[in-house]
Amino acid sequence: MLNHLSARAFQRFAFHQDRGPIVRVVSIQITYFLKSAFGMAARWREGVRAGHVEQVATDLLSKEID
């Protein structure tokens, strides 16, 4: 599984190598956005499971505003 993922990552890297710098910057920004969105969703789920919905919502909103 790890080899498959690293092969996919290499293919994506190689694909962006022949593109201009704008495409690389945009792809990095999209990747960062997706990672942060999935991270927020994971924290939300953990907070819901633990029963701390208000605290998690406050934390997420404060991070988004910063």
C-alpha cells in the first residue's frame, strides 16, 4: 500500500514538473486547503464523540478567523 501511495505521489510530482510555476503554486495551495479541511472535519468528529461540541466549534472558528 505504501509503495502504491509513493508511486502515486511521484506521478503527481512528475506531472507538475513539466508545468509552469503557477500550476505548482496552485496545486500546493489546493493540497494545503484539502489537508486543513480534512483536519477540521477530523477534529469536529472527535469533539462530537467526546461531547465537547461547543469547545471544538469555538476552536475551529477562532482558527479560521486568524
